[in-house]
Amino acid sequence: MADFHFFVACERDEELVKGERKRLIRGIASTESEDKHGEEMVLSGMDFEPYLKSGRLNYDHLTGPQHLLGKPLEAKIITDSRQIGKLSKKKINGPVFFHLCELYDTEPGRAAWELLKAEEDDDERQHGFSVEGAILGTRGKKLIKTRVEDVALTPKPANTDSFATLVKSLTATTTAGVLDLQNLDDNQEPSAKAKQALTGISLEDLLWGDCENGCYDKHGRFVKGAKSAYLHLVKCHGHDEDEAYKFVKSLAKSGIF
């Protein structure tokens, strides 16, 4: 990226991003704790490739196109307690099944986004996830071998450790680290602020990565400078417009590029 050129951030073009943001949600779909049915899922015996390959996110285990909300983008078993601690407000012992989903730009997908947004500060009415598929092997109350084919977003998850949350700010959508502009000290120099914001995150993964809109060329140069970097964060990565704008502006001032 040595020949990457970055220009001072210009005014945002709201019309270019209006209605084109990806709606991303993420959370923990399962742990190894006992659920409301008295069962314990052994995550090392879980096969979630069918879900990643062709599965979907539905609402509350309901069938039919009117209940299909989206599709998975990422799924993994996380065993590192520090990463789990960053994901969940409550203490969870043992591994977790984490996943990231993109909601469809349909009436059900948009409704799910608005519902989670309306209830995000209501701790008594939090949605979670529930896995669907097949039980292939058991040992007592333990489900030692399972296959995940779909996942449901539900208001009453059987696993009380499960939760669903919106990805609406510049928070890394993977578990590599957290980018938090809200807690930066405004009295710091721009370069110090940028370094603090990027702790634990690969800038290359955050700013580049998958692109569906031709935001940068084969050399890694954003075609319209800061405007393209901003649009890339919003349109291709699904980040909040205001957070993306502040982040790009901060990077331009910091001299990172």
C-alpha cells in the first residue's frame, strides 16, 4: 500500500448512500450451558457449514418467504475468553457459537432491523438466536454431534446466553478487535486518536476487504479519495454514516496515509 494516495475528506454525498447501507446483525447463537429444555450443546461437535453455504436467518422458527430475514456472512466457534468478553456483557464460561448476518433489503429484513433498534436499550426485551438443524448424536443431556442448517432470530431463545445486536457503528464485524470512536479523548493529537481507535484491528481489513462497488482500484487507491473510502465503509461494510465520516476524517488528519 506504499503508493496509496489519500485526499482530505470532502462533504458526504448522502444520496449515494441513502438506502444502500447493509443491515448487519451479529451475536451468539449457542453456548455449552444448559438451555431451557435441559440440553447442552457440545460445540466441538457442531457442523455449521450447511448454514454458511445455503442457510438463512428466519424469524422465530417460522417458515415461508414472509419470515426470511437474511443470510449468514460469518460463523465460527470462539474459545478465547477475552474475545468472548468483548462480545457479551454477561460472563460466559466456555466456547460460543458466534455469527454475523446480513438482513435482506425486504420488508421482513427492514422490520427486523427496526425492531432490534427499538428494543436495544430494553434489557427485559432482548432478542437472541436459536439454531435449527439435526441432532446426530447424544450422550445423556449433551448433544455431542449436531448439524446447523438455519438460525432463527427469536424473542425467547432457549439458550439464555444467546443475544442479537445491531452492527451500526464502526465496531469490527469480526472478533479481531474493537474500533470505538465514542470513547476517544478529543484533547489528543489526531495521530494518537487514530492509533487508539485502531488498537487490535488491522487497518487493511477494516478499510479494504470485500468491495462490491468499485471503491478502490487494483493498487488499493480509492478512486475518489476520501469520498470513496467513506462510501466503501458505508456501502460495502455496512457502517454508520456519521461514524464512517468521523473515522475517515480522523485518518486524513492523522497522516496515517
